[in-house]
Amino acid sequence: MTNETSSRRSFLALGAGCLATALIFSRTGKASAEPQFEIRKAPAQWRQSLGDQRYHILREAGTERPYSSPLNSEHRRGIFSCAGCALQLFSSSTKFDSGTGWPSFYRPLPKAVVTREDNSLLMHRTEVLCRRCGGHLGHVFDDGPKPTGLRYCMNGLALTFRAA
């Protein structure tokens, strides 16, 4: 093996290590402690109370298949709440059909959600979390309707609905 081949392999190994590190910490873009939320449970407790599908979405930042949620067709007046802790998140008056296959809203209720950077899947997005339990709800994008121009694209399994 020549020095040039050895150097090339070392460079490639270093690059692979950097990429692996970046992917590990890509959730928030940095290695940082998880914010402290009002409601905290051990993973086994969350899984028991949520079930496998909701656990995957709310606690592991999963995504449901588009057009799979019955909440896409929910058009009654009411409130959409967090399926993890029942915090009221969105009013039905802010729901709109985004054509994406997920329930979408142009504004959350006051002090209902928090956001953080999400650089997973090699793209930059803004993740939306329940302010009280930290459950992953979906993402917010800047291609929504007036008056905010925002599209809160939420997983239906992360939400529950109560008619008014």
C-alpha cells in the first residue's frame, strides 16, 4: 500500500466519522441537553400510555403516512389537543386544507407549542413540540395562508379532537 492510498483511506475514514457525528447530533444541530418539560415520564411509561404508533410519533419524532389520519377530514368547530398530555394546541378556526395529507393549521393557540431546529434527514426544518410534554407534533413551514403565512403540518396521531 502506498502512502497516497493510506492517506486517502485515512481521509475517507475521517470524513465518515464526521458524517456519523453530524447525523447523531443533527436533531437539534448541536449536542445539548433536552429542554425540561413540565410533564416527564420514562420511555416505558410513555409507551404504555400512548401505544406503539403514537409513541413513535410523539416520543421518537416519527411521521405517519400522509392522508392516513381521520383528522384530515375533521371540519367541526372545536379544539385539537396533544395526544400525549391533553394540552390544547390548535383551534379548528385555524385549520386549513394544505393538500399535504396532514392536518395543517396557520396558528397555534397562545403558549401551546415550542419549536426547535431539526436538521435530520439532511435538511433544515423547524420542529414543533408540545410546550408541556415535549411531544413531537410535526413541523412548521413558511408556505401557509394569510394571516400568518405559516403552515403547522401536524401528525394526526399526535393530536386528539374535541368538538365545541
